[in-house]
Amino acid sequence: MKVALVTGASSGIGLACAVAAARAGFSVVATVRSPAAEPAVRAAAGQAGVPVEVVSLEVTDPASVDRCLAAVIDRHGRLDALVNNAGNAGLRTTLELGPLAALRASMEVNFFGVVGVSRAAMPHLRASHGRLVTISSVRGVIGQPFSEGYSAAKFAVEGFMEALAPVAAEVGVSVSLVEPAAVLDTAFIANAPTDPAATPSGPYAAAFDRYRQWVGTGAVEGAQTAAEVAAEVVRALTDDRPAFRIQTSEYARRYVARKLADPDGSAVQQLTRSWLRP
Ligand SMILES: NC(=O)c1ccc[n+]([C@@H]2O[C@H](COP(=O)([O-])OP(=O)(O)OC[C@H]3O[C@@H](n4cnc5c(N)ncnc54)[C@H](OP(=O)(O)O)[C@@H]3O)[C@@H](O)[C@H]2O)c1
């Protein structure tokens, strides 16, 4: 049985991915940070009638990453897919007002966390000719006002994975990015860090007000459920040749197409892979 590791599975998209991948026939290892999250994962898996194994993982802690991968390999002897899902929305702020430490924290979870887990998983994915799938965002393609740290981290993920994909393909590992727009039935907003002192104010107050109005209307246009996003992730895990860049809805596709003349990444993949071939 193929083994899939899903990070950040205590809620939202990660939990939906764990259940959907198990339904699709994977043996799923779902990670949580806190033991308190385990019953929710077990309940969701039980309700869906599928087995999901729960392992502890803090993506910013290299020792935790090593322990998690060792647990997967000890138990299953293989890893066929990694779904990098763990992440957070970062502070809603702007350059002048947000502490540098908050930017670093966003990079630590949303970028270095993804890289650290991917790095530990890579030898096993190479052995299985597996899949490395990372949940990015349309905000990793078009910078989101007042979410500079989050967009920066997701842009970093996009650049890292785009550069890695042709190299990984040479050793039999398929790399994909999944780009949802808004997904409302998750704990993303509730889990976002807050800092009243960093809330846009003074010369930024009017723009922030207008932005919040847009969030209440524009941002919910095209919103999806976590289960809908998970269905796209399962396709990325099971399709013969998944695209490099996968938008999870027509809305998300139109959104990023404003920036990307090449929305599924195939033209860039063709170019960068051609540099590695005789
Ligand atoms: N919701 C959206 O609108 C949206 C849109 C596009 C992309 N995304 C992306 O989708 C992914 C999942 O988000 P979501 O909406 O499902 O939010 P969520 O419900 O808050 O889930 C985030 C998950 O990541 C985990 N996590 C956070 N920091 C972690 C760390 N340092 N180590 C290990 N796990 C950590 C959380 O665990 P705890 O419960 O322990 O905090 C939780 O399980 C994120 O990468 C996000 O950027 C979300």
C-alpha cells in the first residue's frame, strides 16, 4: 500500500487531505503538533470509515521532523507521498508596522518548515518514485496587501519548488504546488497570529478599511471547502502526470492567470527540464 504523509492535519485542508487520501487507498500518516488534536483526527477518520495514523510533528523543529520521518519509515518501510500543508496566515500588517520577528516567524513555518520536511522526505520519495505536493496559495502568485509576510513565504515556496521540480523529476520524484483561493471552513483565520500594535493604522488605516471591505466580499468570491481542495490534492497524488501548478478552482485559475501566462507551469517545466537534458 502506498504511504502518504500529510502535515498540519489537526484541522482544515490538512485534515480533509488525510481523510481523502485514505479514501483513495493510501495508508495515511497525519501529523499534529499537539496530542490534544489527535481525537479530532481520529473522529474525522472514523466518520469517513478510513484508518488514519497520527504522528506528532512541529515543522519548525528539525528534531521533530527527523523523529516523524523515522516513525514513518520504521512502521511502513516506505514513503510514497508528502503533502506539505502545515502553515499559518501570518500577521495582517504592513512593512512599517509589523515586527521583523513576525516576518521571520512566517518564513520559518511557511517556507523553512516546508523545505525541512521535504528535505527529510526526499530520499524516501526518490526510492519510491513518489510525489511531493505542497499547498501554496493564489497569494503565492499575486501578493496580498497587508499579508506581506505570508505572500513572501508562499512566493518563496513557489520559487523553491519550481527550481526543484526539474531536478526531482530527473530522480523520479514528481513535484506539484496546489493553489487554492479562499477556503472558509478551516481554522486559518482563527489560528492567525495577532498583534494589536501591528494592526494597520495612521496613514494605512483608510486603505486597511477598504481592504477589509474587499475581504468581506471579493475574497469570498470563489471560496471553496477544504474537501474540494483535498480532492484536487488527491488528483495530484494519483494522476499519471500531475501539473506542476494546480489551481483548485476555475476562480483560482483566473486569479493567477492574470500573472502567469503559463498557469499550469508546463512551459517553464519544459524550459528548465531542457537545461538538464543532453
Ligand atoms: N484557508 C485558506 O483560505 C487557504 C487558502 C490558500 C492556502 N491555504 C493554505 O492551506 C494550508 C492549510 O491551511 P488551513 O486553511 O487548513 O488552516 P488551518 O485549519 O489553520 O490548518 C493549518 C494546519 O497547520 C498546522 N500548523 C501550523 N503551524 C505548524 C507548525 N509550526 N508545525 C506543524 N504544524 C503546524 C496547524 O496545526 P495546529 O492546529 O497545531 O495549529 C493546522 O493543522 C496552509 O498552508 C495555508 O497557507 C489556506
